[in-house]
Amino acid sequence: MRASKECPFCPGNEEMTPRALAVYREDGVFADGETRIRGWWARCIPNMYPAVVQSPAAPTPEWVAVPARGGHEVIIESPDHESSPATFDYETAIRMISVYADRYRYHVEHGSSYVSIFKNWGREAGASLSHTHTQLIALPLVPPLVMREISSISSMPACPYCTIAERESSSERLIFREGEWVCIAPFYSQTPYEMWILPFKHISNLLELNDSMLVGLGRALKEALRRLSALLNDPPYNYMLFQMGSNYHLNIRIQPAITRIAGFEKNTGIYINPVPPEQAASELRSVS
């Protein structure tokens, strides 16, 4: 295992971060007290520059605004300074998914309306530190983007994600299948080499996964990122977990940050993608 003396996310440097909310070790899950807990394989800490907090200041009086109330934490998925989900072994990738589910459960049970789990890999994708980590932001509201999706889904006779998973599993946009999961290059990809990971079964969130599906998701996410890293030489990327309590279909979207969102996209909401998803899928399938 590799560590850096300057990195606040490396083992041995626990005092450089706020006290951990959850520390995952072989003998259980703990929280930091006066003494920081060592010997961990994953660690969740409050973000030092949070977007939301438990007791926010009053918003501006000139406009109607919702207080930025919620939780913002960092999930350090591995003590290894040089690792990433693309290089994780399967056990580490599966453990990472289990931590996501555990922290999602915590915030849902404490009243959050939506829990955003996302990873920024590489400075161009928004990561400020190179040590692998995921961010979680628990919100008091459902984001407009997700609300629009749920509204559209509720007006349809069947779940569109179920249809996409079934149809694309035999299309030229299929990248691979992993048990009960499928990885595709979506027809309406916003970025070159965008990938989606979907369960065939109608699952709304991580808490509905059985052990077999959790293992499959860990393996599928690791495999998707391994192929992306091999094909594009470890590009910067973002991945985002989209999930809700009900009437939704869990999906993970991986978007490489190799092109810029510029004026046209911001002006219209229409994305120019120079790599057709069929070509992206073919190239990603070819990675040995």
C-alpha cells in the first residue's frame, strides 16, 4: 500500500481532516472520538468546504431561497494513495459500493429528500486532491433534474429504464454484461465515451440490492472504469449515482471530461458529441 506524508486522505494523516463520521475496519464501523481511528479500509469525513450544512445561515432577504441545509461528506474508498476504481481489485470495488449504500441509508433515515453520490476523477473533472474519493451531498429537496425525470416516468405506461436495459443489451451500443447489470453507451450520450450501468431488475436505490446484485454492481463499475482507463489513458471523468426512494430506476452514469461544455451547450441544453455511441461501445468492447 502506498501513502503520502502530505496527503490528508492517507493513513497516518487522520489528524489533518475533520473527525470521521464513519470509519470502516475489518472489525466493524466506528466514528472518530478524541483519538482518530487507524487501520481502516474506508473512511467518511465531513467536507471541509461544504455546499450544505446542518444549520445554515438565513438566505438573502431579497429573494425567496431555500436554506442550504443538509450534509456534505467525503468518502475515502481506499487507504492506497495511488489506487483508483479503475485499478481496484474486485473486493475493494464491492466494498466501495457497500459504503455508498451504508451512507445513503444513514442520510435517508435522517430525513434527507435526495442523496447525491458522485465521483470527480482528475483535476479537469473537478477533483482537488489526487487520492481517490467520492463525495456525498444530502439535500432537503429533490433536484429539478430528477423531478423532471420522475414526472416523465410517471406519465409513461412502463419504466423507460427497464426498456433501455432490455433493448440495449442486444444492440450495437452494448459494452458488456455483468450478471444482473448491463453497461451501455447510451444512444443520447452527452459526452464522448459516456457509459451507463443499469440493473435489468427494476431497482430504485442501493438499499434494494441483494448481496448478489451489490457484488455485481461493484464488479461492473470497476470493469467499466478499467476499460475507460485503458482505452483513453486514464482520462478525467465524473460518475454519478441516480437513485430515489421509489418510482425510479437506479442508474450510474460515467462521463469522461475530455471535451468542454461551451457556449452552445449552455445556451441551448443541446450537446455536441463528436464520438457516436456505437463507435464508443465498439472501442470499449475491444479492450481486453
